[in-house]
Amino acid sequence: MLILERSTNTTWHDVCAMDDIIVGTGVAARLNGEQLAVFNTGSGVFAIGNFDPFSGANVLARGLLGDIAGVLVVASPVYKQHFCLKTGQCLEDPEISVPAYETRICDQSKRIQIRVDSV
Amino acid sequence: MEKLQLLIVGNGMVGQRLLEELSRMPHAYNITVFCEESRAAYDRVHLSSYFSGASADELSLVAPEFFEQNGIHFLREEAVQSIDCLRKTAFGTRGTIIKYDTLVLATGSYPFVPPIPGHDRVGCHVYRTLDDLDAIRRDAANCRTGVVIGGGLLGLEAAKALSDLGLQTHVVEFAPQLMAVQLDEQGGAILRKKIAALGVQVHTGKSTQKIIDGDQQRHKLVFADGELEADLILFSAGIRPRDAVARDAGLAVGERGGVIVNDLLQTSDPDIYAIGEVALWQNKIFGLVAPGYDMARKLAAHLCQQSGEAFTGADMSTKLKLMGVEVGSIGDAQARSPGARTCVYEDGVKGVYKKLIVSDDCKTLLGAVLVGDTSDYDSLLQYMLNALPLPESPSSLILPSLEGKPMLGMDALPGTAQICSCNNVSKAGLCQAITSGCTTIGALKKETRAASTCGGCASLVKQVLESELKRQGIAVNDHICEHFAYTRQGLYHLVRINKIRTFNELLQQHGKGHGCEICKPAAASIFASCWNDFVLDPKLVGLQDTNDNFLANLQKDGSYSVVPRIPGGEITPQKLEVLAKVAQQYDLYTKITGGQRIDLFGARVDQLPMIWRDLVDAGFESGHAYGKALRTVKSCVGSSWCRYGVQDSVGMAIYVEERYRGLRSPHKLKMAVSGCTRECAEAQSKDVGIIATEKGWNLYVCGNGGMRPRHAELFASDLDDKTLIRYIDRFLMFYIATADRLQRTSVWRDNMEGGLAYLQDVVINDALGLSVELESQMQSLVDTYACEWKRTIDDLEALKRFRPFVNDDLPDEQIVYVRERGQKRPPRAEEKALALIEHEELV
Ligand SMILES: Cc1cc2nc3c(=O)[nH]c(=O)nc-3n(C[C@H](O)[C@H](O)[C@H](O)COP(=O)(O)OP(=O)(O)OC[C@H]3O[C@@H](n4cnc5c(N)ncnc54)[C@H](O)[C@@H]3O)c2cc1C
Ligand code: SF4
Ligand code: FES
């Protein structure tokens, strides 16, 4: 895996090309042994954990995108809980959230990179 | 102040309701209850459901801890054996002695067993308590035949129970007809025919003279003319009030039994009251639960010194389903009122009989008899109870008419109109609750208790709710979601008329925001129903719901199941072999579905294209088990093999399945074709059911299995192949155009104003002038059909989405299985950790 930049505890990883994600959908990605869900909503690229805490399956990348009262969300494909794309917070249950990751688009808008904090 | 002692004798339906009413208001009583039965109050009205699966707990009417929480002293399995009115003392059968200030008799009634010789032989039963039913069940296990003595309402219900227990069942009635109390002669005759058709033998005009040992079976009933043998006998010859204790205590009782009460439900001793089936009011016993509940409510108010509302009698109209036959009786069913006129509708073929009894000036309804179809019951009852003016020709209320009936508008009902008789809720009561914020059926039910006992009033309650919301201008928001201020039907028309093909166009022109998991799949479904474009097209794929999204059914562990189409359930051994090979190769859990197909479970997303490559090569197509679309067309073997078949049901099923395969609709669609009236394909539980007749096909529509089963209704008879298909084309496209999101045809039909008649009018008589358009829309969908999987496996772009990870081709290592009965299944939570470890060791 190509590591692009290393500052204290922070690493940006190149994950895929913009073309790899159809606008309005997501893909699963593997980073450091973790499963991530990476989405292109058309207005931005977002990454959260792929693991759905309600079903216990790695499926969030296959959820439907949308917004609930202006908050960009993905709906789990299994039981349809909503997770905020920016924070990973579950909208139905304040106790539950999934990890959220910072993303950026580089290389003349061609590549998607994700920031992972490591210890 | 010292508390008064209130003693309640009997914990049946009415006694328990009295306790509930008292617990809702402040009162100054210490309450003691004598309960003779081993179980506290339970729902006797639904007693028979005990044989069809309900447990005693489910039938219980007593909330857990109810007695404790309300400080009620409850004496289980102890009856009152005598009462000393002078000393105001009651004596229990287990030695309890209680002094009371006020006593309430709620002892109900007992089944009358005529004192014919042999009535007390072993194997003679009655049908009143759970203990009775336990005894019947035990006995029936060793019996082949049963006979019910008594062909009234309860007798027929008991007969149904016996036949459900697998006994060959007879009903013996003394009167010349069945249900003599509620029906007239003709109604009784039709009911008899229907019941006989269900395999229960009915013997009317028979008086049993004695019961002796049988020759072949346990008993022999001897009649004045003839005899009948049976293993089990059940008496249902009427009920008698349980007034023995009252009688011994010197209370006034009626000539034919029953403790006499006044309008305050007081007996001849002012400190003793009687309610429920034991009470005799104006020389009448009320053998239904609703009047008993009314008594309980009024007595509770009286005992708590609240407004002393008098008991004013009760309407004894009833609606019920006996062995699947709908029967309704309203008011003066026998037309005994002076000057009464009648008007009758009879359809001997369908077995429907309806009679109205009207006043001599034809202005008001006095009564009605309904057999075979009680859909008019609710509105007729309202006409009678509220003396609403009848339409000019009253017969229009019962005639089946294509123009639709004069609808009884809820606005026409006065506020005092009683909507729920079980719980005495008036229209005004409902409206008040609606105004105070109960704007859903659930909330309304909870607040008013309406529709929570027998449920018979549910549709009226709903109508009141709807008309009241409309009247009060409380807008019922029917927008599909926050992104579109339209219903699904609205969106469908926008899409079709403006030829919209993408979600972006739709959103820009008619919506706002980004969309969501409600409007996106709805839009996807509408696009598919209108234009039939490839659902995994980059412009459409982001709209597809969970299963459509990967053309397979997502299972709980994130894996998928695969269901190839097997039209009509017909498959060659060669193709079966292919399925077996694929299942083996990918280790797929294999199960036969209810729709005559084969479901292969446990495929990872990255395996789907490979699996389908093999299937498509062998000639399989997508089964659309993942879509809100046509699923299967089930069939029986029909005339090709079956001795009874009159048409080629398999051939028709395959034709229909191939015509409508891939058709996307507001919800899933199921169909079936049976080769004769024996109906082995269960077509009457499908959205579209086709049953062969000598002359062609009968078409049934809007049936449903699942959570809320609904029988399909006969839509048209004896159709030739061509007409059949044309009707189905129109029916389906009309459904697609007008149904709500995720609305099955059954619910769509139930909500349709004008009902089946309207639907027939649109589809058969082309009342809206839409037929040509509907047919051509369907034809274009048929012509543009293409197998989605075939298309996908040749489309490199579409295939990219099936990679397990965008940056890694190793599959998800967390999908693991355990084995059971020779196949795999997902591990349960407690098994998963172990399964993961084993999996790691293998890799
Ligand atoms: C099979 C069946 C189907 C029915 N279907 C319908 C229907 O569809 N619609 C309808 O409206 N009605 C129906 N009914 C009638 C309905 O169940 C009765 O109207 C209702 O139960 C009457 O309530 P109750 O409290 O007066 O009597 P019950 O419910 O009979 O309760 C009386 C209780 O008092 C107890 N008791 C008697 N004497 C004493 C004593 N001395 N000391 C202590 N306890 C005593 C009895 O054991 C019994 O538990 C049906 C009845 C049956 C049996
Ligand atoms: S429905 Fe009729 S034709 Fe079909 S299998 Fe049953 S009996 Fe035979
Ligand atoms: S009429 Fe029985 S619940 Fe309303």
C-alpha cells in the first residue's frame, strides 16, 4: 500500500480512483486490516467504518445514500438505521456510532485518499 | 372512614370488566372476588381459538399483577355456595366466610343439557370453559366422529372446533333450520348448504329421545325418526343463567331463570346487584358480551356514586364468521314488527343471501339478515340504530352494483351513533379523542378502547378517523418523504407524463435535498415500471434498494441468496443437476421455497457473478426474488397428469410467468394457476390467482398470504386465454399506476373507494377509458424485458461493483459458517468467535 505522507500519528492512504465509485454509491475498502465504506455522494467523498453494529455484518458500503433533514447519511442495507457520513453517528440511537475518517481528493481530482490516525 | 366491603361473585368476562372499570376511578371499597374456575378471567368470545393455537395465557383478560396492584383479594377456585342476605354474609365452597356491604353477582350462565336419558354418559361434553375444551381435546384424540346437539350460533362454532380437531362432524338441530334466533328460514337454508359443503353434516327437525350404546361407535342418538352414531357428543342447546345461589338466598328470579334487576342493575335486595349473563332485565337475558360490558361500566359508575346512568337495554345484532361463512343478523331479523316489509337479494351460485326488513313507509330500517357476505353489515347497522332515512330504493343497499353503493357518509351519522358496541364508544367519543390528538388508529384504540375487543368495528373506526381528520382540516400528510411533496401515485404520473428517466431530473424538477432510502427505491421502481432500463445502469444503481442493488437477497450476515427463475415450477432433471453442481461448488445452503423454486444461500457478493455465469450458461434467468417485482407463478400439474384437471395449468403458469417476469411494481407480486377447483396451487392466496374451469379460467385478484392473509376475490369467470391475459395486463398496470409505495394488492384493494366493483368497472368495462393505454404500457414492458443477470455478467463496468474491496481482492474474512444437518449456516452470536478462529486456522 502506498503511504503518502507521514506526520505525527497521522497517515494519508491512497485508496482508489474517483472512477472506481459510481456517483451516489459506495465501495468497501481495506486499510490496515480495517474495513471501510467509502462513498461518493456527488457533492463529496466520505469514509466511515463498513461494520454495521446492528446486524454485525460488514455491509455499510452497500447502503443507500441520502439526507435526513439536511444531514448526509447512509442507510444500513440490513435494518435501515442511518449513519451520518461526516461523523459516523447513528441517527436513531445516540449511544451508537461507527468510526468516521477524513478524506481528500488528490492528483487532479483523480485519486481518493483517507487519513488514518495510528498510535 | 372505614372502607366498605364489596364482594364480586364470578370472575368471567363481565366480572373482570367491572374490576377494570373500578380500578380506573377512585372508590372506597375493599374488593373480594370469588373465582370458581381454575383460571382468572379469559376471553370466552374467542374460546375456539384455543383449538387453533392460542394459549390460555394469550386468552387471559387479566393484566399481570392486576389483582395485587389494585389490592383486590382474589379467591381462585372457590365458588360462593350460599348467601345470607339478612346477615350480609357469603359462604365459600372452601370455607371462606365474608361479610359484605355490597355484593355483585356476575356468575354468567351454563350450557343447558336437555335431560334426555343417556345425557350424562362418558364422552358427553359442553362448550363453555377452557376446562371443557381441555376435556374435549383429550377425548377427541380417540374419536373419529362427533355430533353437536344444537344448531345455534354456539353449536355451529363448536362444530367447527370438532371438525378442526379432525372429527367427522354432525350437527343435530331440533328446529327446522339452523340459527333460528338470528336468521330467517331462507337464510338458514343457505347457511346449511354452505356448511354442508364444508363437510359437516346437518340434520334439522330432529329431536333426540335417548342416547344409548352405539353399534359401530361409542354412542347412538335415537330420534323419533332414525338414529345417528358418534364417538363424541357435545351439547349446545342454549344457555341458562347461573342463578341457583341467588334463588336459594331468596332473590327474585324470572320464570325461566335469571336474577331480576332494575335499571340500576339492582336485584330485589338493594345491596345485591347482578350483571352479565345472569341478569334478567325487562324479562330479557343478554347472551352477548357487549351488553354485559355496558352493565359493568354503568354499575361501576353507580357504585362510585358517579352519575347514575341507567341501563337501557342493548342491541343484539351480531356479525360473525361460522366455518368461514359470514353471517349477520340485525334487529328484527324475523320481520315480526307490524307492517314490516322485506326486500331480498339472493345469489344461489355464490351462496349469498341478503334481506332487509323496513318499516311500512320504507323510510327506516328495522332489521337485516346477511348470509355469505356481510360487507354491508356496518352501514346497515348504523341505518337501523340511528334511524337514518333510507335511500329511495332501499334495495340499492344490498344489491351488488357496478356503480358502487350509496356510501354511508360518516358525516351523516349523529354524534350519539354507537360505533363500538363492545366498549360503548360513540362517534362523538371518537371525535373528541381525535381532537385531543389521537390521530392514528393505534392511539385512538388505546384512548377509547374502541375496536379492541371483537374488532368488528375497526373499519368504521377508521372511517370516522379519516372523515374527522378531513373535516377538522388536520392535513393527513401523504408525502412520500421529506424530499418530495407527492404521493407515489403523483410521482408515477410525473415520471410517465414528463418522460423522466433519472433521479437527478426528478429531484431537480419536483423535489429537494438529496433523496433518501424511501424515495430513491420508489423512484427506481417507478422508472422500471415505466421504462424498463437496466437497473444497474450507473444512473440508476444508486437508487436501488438493498437487494436490487446487487441483484440478490441480502442475508443477515452480509452474504446473499440466489434464486433462479423456474417458470411454473417446472424443471428438467438436467437443470436440477446444474443447480446441484453450483450449490456444491460454492457450498451454498439449499432450500426449496414456497413458490416452487430453489433458493441457494450464503454466496458472498464477489461470488455472485461467477455463480450467475454458470447459471446463465445453463439457460437460467434471474428469478427477481430480490425485487419488488413478479416473483413466481406457482402451479399444479393440471390436466396433463392429474385425474381431475380440466385445463393445462402448468402451460398457463409458464406463459404468465414468462410474460410478466421482471415486471417491477409497488410491492412484490405472486401468482398461481390451479388446474381445477380443487385449487392445489393455492391461487386464492395470491395477488393474481387463476383457476381452471370447464369453460376456461376464473380470475381471482388481491389475495395475500404472509402476515395478514387475505383471500383473493373472484374477479371474472370462465375467461378464454386471451381475455384472461388482457384483464391481468390492465389489472397490473392499474395497480402499478395507483398503489402506494410498498402497498400489496390486498391493501390497495381494501383502501379502494368503490371496492371490487369499481376495479371490475375499470378493468372489465373500461370505465375510465384506460384499457388501451394500460395494455400498451404492459406490452412495451413485455417487449423490453431482458434478463438482468445475463446483462450484468457481460458488463465490465457493472461487474466492478461486485469486487469485495475496491483496493483488495481478498474476500471478507468475517463471513464464516458452521454446519448443521449437512449444510452450512451463519454462526449464532455465541458460535461466531469460535467459527472465526477455525476459519483462520484453515486459511
Ligand atoms: C364458545 C363461545 C363463543 C361466544 N362467542 C361470542 C361472541 O362472538 N360474541 C359475544 O358477544 N358473545 C359471545 N359469547 C358469549 C360471551 O362469552 C358471554 O356473553 C360472556 O362471557 C358473559 O360474561 P359473564 O361474565 O356474564 O359470564 P362468564 O364469562 O360465563 O363468567 C361467569 C363466571 O362466574 C363463575 N361463577 C359462576 N357461579 C359462581 C359462583 N357461585 N361463585 C364463583 N364464581 C362463579 C363461572 O365459573 C364463570 O367463570 C360466546 C360464548 C361462548 C361459550
Ligand atoms: S387443482 Fe385440480 S388439477 Fe390441479 S392438482 Fe389439484 S386436483 Fe389436480
Ligand atoms: S364492536 Fe367489538 S371491539 Fe368494537
